[in-house]
Amino acid sequence: MGLLLSFFVVIVLVLLAFGGVEAANLQYLFGIIIPYAAFVTFIVGIFYRVVKWGRSPVPFRIPTTAGQEKSLPWIKQNKIDNPSSALGVIVRMAFEVLLFRSLFRNTKTELREGPSLAYGSAKWLWLAGLAFHWTFFIIVLRHLRLFTEPILFFVPLIESLDAFFQMGVPLLYITDVVFLMAVTYLFFRRVLIPQVRYISLAADYFPLFLILGIGVSGVLMRYFFKVDVVGAKELTMGLVTFNPVVPEGIGVIFYIHLFLVSTLLIYFPFSKLMHMAGVFLSPTRNLANNNRERMHINPWNYPVKVHTYEEYEEEFRHFMKDAGIPVEKEE
Amino acid sequence: MAVQPKVPKGISYPDELSKVDYKPPEKAWMDTPVVLKPNMFCWGNKEKSLKAVDFPNARAWSVADEDWKLPENWKEIFLEGIRERLDKYRTFRLFMDICVRCGACADKCHFFIGGGDPKNMPVLRAELLRSVYRKYFTGSGKALGKLAGARELNIGVLKELWYYAYQCTECRRCSLFCPYGIDTAEVTIIARELLNLLGLNIEWIAGPVANCWRTGNHMGLLPHTLRDTVEMFKADLETITGVKVDYSFNRKGAEILFVNPSGEYFDPNGNITFMGYMLLFHELGLDVTLSTYCSEGGNFGFFTSNEMAKRLHSKVYAEAKRLKVKWILGGECGHMWRVWHQYHNTWFGPVDFLEEPVSPITGTKFENAKSNKVVHICEFTSDLIKHGKIKLDPSRNDNYIVTLHDSCNVSRGMGFFEEPRYIIKNVCNNFYEMPPNTIRENTFCCGSGSGVNASENMELRLRGALPRANALKYVREKFGVNTLANICQIDRAALQTLADYWVPGVAIRGVHELVGNALIMRGEKERTTDLRGEPLLGKEGGENV
């Protein structure tokens, strides 16, 4: 249900943009108003969510320790997987955020006759996830060409590296290919692995289809249905300089692409995609494991009712005395 | 070696139980109501156990009954409980929001591996609660309902939450593999807190909590019983070693307060570990005292609520203060060390009435424990060995071909791997590791942690133990391993039954039991048996069988 519905919603989004621009001539709506609204929602939404998370305190220092802790001086500490200092935490987080360290640990469990359990290597999810996120990031960087004048120095550099194979006209970007492959893999994996399909919600399929739609529309625009690049840049520069203009004849595929991107930006803060920000706040990863060395303060720590020694002795004094255990009060 | 498995009553044979189907059912999980299967859940708490600690909704009830006798406004209480905890725990709020359901955690859980119930996939176990969170606390859940993965809280959902909250041992293995560090233990801890607002606990946890509140230990051992027990150990040790060991309870002015899990006074396996400590302390002439008031290092309150955990453990520092000791030494226990290491300082700090721990024997400063002043016995002992302060004869453990089970709490809640290994390698001649995917941070839970080591849920425990047992079986077949060493009292109490079923012929031993066997003491007679009275290798003809 979630799968089909998500698919149709994305199709409807495409048709909306197509119809809106082709039939109703709503270029101003799709080219200016919606992108602005989307950008504002994205920024404000993320800010709101992160602040909301941040308002909940971290009462306890509970890192998941994944290596030897700091102990006696002759025992070698695993300073990255079980950090005891801020630097260690930064390195651990960098591994986590940039290289998906935890996902790299992934294994596949198999139960064979015997019974005998085997834990095989399972790096595809890690590889596809990493490829997807990095290519997405590079593609976003490449798009800065449309939002800066003069173009930022690193953008042409990325472009030339990305077009390393010098294939086709216009030159084929490696990231475009890898990006589409990775998203497709992530989709098929979700559908084909029974356990993963079982846990999947519409909220898992929809962003996949949406992002696939963005990728496909982008690729179509670049390689197949040519759009007026100069006009497109005029529009995007108009947006960033708060001087919005809608040039004639950019091509409807551009508006479809832009509308899907806008949808993603609007959807982002309200969805699981917030894991992008959330990973930085995760207390099992971003805390040093030095609880016995430094006191961690819980802002809402409160006194609790306890059973005091006096109460204990009061109840058991005669047993204690008979057993020769010292007491505070004789009677 | 062909020892027959010991099959508990009402349980099928291992070859039958290990046929696990991982394929989820056709029907969506939200449309599949929970079935409370016998042998998979623990008995509900007794009325008196909740009353003893002033917990809400104390009443007689039974899990099997249709009516769980909840307060009329139970839904309100539960949802208000969620709201309160969302504001108190960033973990909870974050972990409710950011899961992408990638499924990397699914086959990392011992209960899922051994049982195949899809709701035991950590992601889905968390979704059970997340779905309720979405319905009442998110816009999309309120508006879109089921489509957004949200569902109404009703009695069926509540029973499901209860059933699966006590099918998680809070071992954190899933959290290791989660790309965002989502920790199911944290979700389970909160789910159990919420359930406890409605008086929905299990007796195996609630009973020990009530005992611990009153008597200072889970077992409910009274002061004279504790002394008699240790006196008995002393007599046994004198028979075996010829040495009369000293000990004391509640002695003011001792340098060190020693706190251990009370299971060691009670459980036959734990007894011997405790005897190992006694020999060591005596040989060192350590100025150490035990306490009857603080006769429990473990904390079943931690399996109930954070507040209850704090209430039970306040006695540790209170007693250290009263006895005017310098620092605290802790015994071999898993969840005890999770709590001592990750929570104590926050609950009770600053601990400025004690001194930074220094080993009186080696002069080593335990820098990593300088703030909360508690040292793990394995840190203490490995430091002794490193400095050559104790004499050891590892051949006294030659009957044992040993492997080490890393207990989940000290592994993923502390990172305690080298210390026990260093000790074992010095006190035993035969040590073999289980496969890398099943040890250290990857270790598998015994299947009985977090208070579910009862007997009425034996099938659950056996299933949960399958991955651990399987790795054990591997080294048993490959190296002839016959001993599983560990540093956790739940392991010692629970794993023997589980090993007897899955890998018969393997004995469960505490690390300090092995230390006690190997320790050469001044004035000891020639030992012919180990601390269990079993003849040493080559001494089978001895007098003392």
C-alpha cells in the first residue's frame, strides 16, 4: 500500500508541475513562489526540529562502546571506537558521518542445519548508502554553478573530476550514474528483502521515489531534453539575488525537476530524512566514555526516596548483633 | 564427549527448537495482534512487590487474564508518561524520530536469530512504541494515521508493548550496528518505565527490587544469613587450601568497601567466584570490608525505572561514607557495571567524600575511576598480575579448556575486554577465543539479561542463547573447550542451564574462580582439588574427592 501510494503521489507531483507550466502557465508559481516557500520551510523546519531535540537534555552519559576503554596505562585503548576525550569523539563522529562506520560493521546472519550460525560479510548496504549520500552531496555542490556568479572556484574542479571519462556530449557525470544506481539498489533492497519490506512504511518509499524522480528529471534535462541553460541560470540567480525573474522558454522538464526538489525540501524537516541532522546529536555516539573519570551532570537530577542505613539497622539490629556484625546503636 | 542435552520441561529438543523461520508473515505487523505465548513471558509482578516500593497500581493480576486491572485512565497515564520522557531524554525523542528502517539491526538481535519473531527485530520492537508516539505526538501521525505508521493505543497494543519489552535484554548489540546509534536498550528502558506507571512489571524483577529495598540485596538475604554463608565459604576454603581467610562485614575505617552481586552468595556457580575474591583479599592482606546493608552491586531497579535504580543504589555511596572507606571495589557483574560506570557518578556525584582510588599493593592510581571512585575487580587483579604481586600456578586450572564470554553490559556499556583476558591468560594454560563476530563489542547476550532470567520463560531464554551457544559449540568442537569464563553473575546463574541444553559438557565459571584456583598462598597446603572440590589434573588419586 505504502509503495504504490508513494509512487502515485510522485507521479501526481510530476503531472502537477507539467500541467501547471504547460497548460496553466504557472511558471511564476513553480519557478519562484514554491521554491522560495520550500527553501524557507526547509531551513525553518530543520532549525525547529533540531532545537526541539536539543531542548531535551542528555541526562546520562551512555555511549555505545565499541572497543577497549581507557583503563590501566599498559592496556591499549581503542581511542576511536571507545573515545575518552573530545578529540576521540570528533574522530568517531567523523568516521560515522563521513564513512558510515557503524553500517560498515554490518553482517548477514545465516542459520544452517546443525544448527550452525554463520555471520557473512554484508557491505552492500554500506556501499550503496555511502555512494548515494556522497554522490548526492557532490551533485548539490555542482549545482552551485547555478547560484553563484562568478562561479565558485571549486565547482569547475568538481565538474571536471566528475566528467573524468570524457564521454558523450554533454559530458557524462560519474555521480549521475552512481547516484541513480544507488537509489535503485536501495529501492530494490527494500522491496526484495522480506524483513525490510515488512518494516517499510510509506515514509520509506516516498522519499526514495521522490529522490529517484529528481535524479531522473535532472538526467533527462541534461542529456536528453535540452533546456535553455542560460534561461535557467537567469531564474536561479534571480532567486538568490531576491530579484526573481521568469525567462521565457526554459522547458517544462526544468520546472518538474525544480518542483520535485521543492517538494523534497518541504518534506525533509517532517520526515525520517532528518537523520541527517539527528546523527550529530546521537548520545550513544557523540559522548566520550569517561564517566568514572568525569562527572556528567543531569539537569533534572532530583533527590529520591531511599532506604537509609538507620532504617535498615532498626529492622535487623538483633540479627546483626547476634551475628557479631557491628551496629551503630545498641538498642 | 557425547553428553546428552538437558531439556527443560515443556521444551522441545535442540534440533527442533533451532528450526527457525525468518520469513515474516504476509499480514502487516500492525494488523497482527499479539499472542502471549507460554514459555516466552515471565509471570506478572505480585501485589506486595510493588507495594514494598510504593509503585502505582499494586494489585493482584495475571498475565494470562483478559483483564489486567488497569486504572481507568491508564491511557492518559501512559501518554503523559511518554510526553514527560520526550522532554527528559534526548535519546528517546531522537530515537523516536530518526530511524530510517534500513534493517541493519534486524539480524543482530539474539532473540530474532533464535526465534524468528519479526517483532523481535530491534527496529520493529522500537516501532511498536514509535507507532504510538506518531499517533499522539506528530502531525503526520495524527493526520495520516496508519499510512504514516501511526496507531491508536489500546489494550492489545499495551499488551504487545509489555510482551516485547520483556523480550529484550537491553544488550545494545543492535545499537552497535545502527548508523545513527539508535539504542533499543534505551527504548526498552523507557517502555518499561511507562509500563511500570501502570503496575505492569514482571515478578522476576519486581520481587528482587522489593527485596533489595528492604534487605540490601536481591536475594533477600538477612545480615546473619550473609555472615553464615561467608562463614561456610571460609570453612570450605580452609578444607581445600588449609588457609583460614579473614573477612569482615560493616567494618568502619577499612580502606576499601567491596560490593558484589548478591547472587554470588546464593548461586552455586557464583559462590565459587566469591571464594576466589576471598582468597585473593586474604593473600594480599587487603584492608577491605563487606557490607550487609550494601550487599548488592547489581540493580534490578535499572530494569524498572531510572528512579528506582537510583533509589536502590544510593546505599553504595551512603555505606562508603558511613564506614569511612577510601574507595569502592566492585565484583564481577554485568549490569551492575553498566550502572556503576555510566550512571553512578551522575546520580550521586560529586563523590568528594572518598579518595581517588590507589591500589595499596602496587601503588597504581586508577586514573579512569578518579571521579566516581569505583574500581572493577578485574582492573584491580590484572594490575596485581602485571606488577607480579601475586604468585600463580596456572596448571591448577589445567582441567579447564577455557573461552571467555564477553558480557554485553561491560562490553558495549563500558568497553571492558582486555582486563579479563589478561587475567585468564595468566591463570589458565588453555584459552581459546570464540569467533570474532561473537566476542568483544560483537558479543552475544546470554539471552537472560535485564531481569528475564526466570524459569517460566525458558523457551525465550533458550532461543536467545542460541547465538552464544553456537559460538561456544564451535570452540568446543574445534578446541575441546569445556569451560566458559565470564564476569557476570547473571551469566553464571543463567548460562549453565542454557549450555546444558545447547552445548552439554561446558561448565560456566567466574574469572575469579579461576584466579582462586591458581593463586599460590602463603601457608597453604598442597592443593589436590580446585575450589569446587574437583581433583586437579594429575591429582585424581588424591584424598579429597
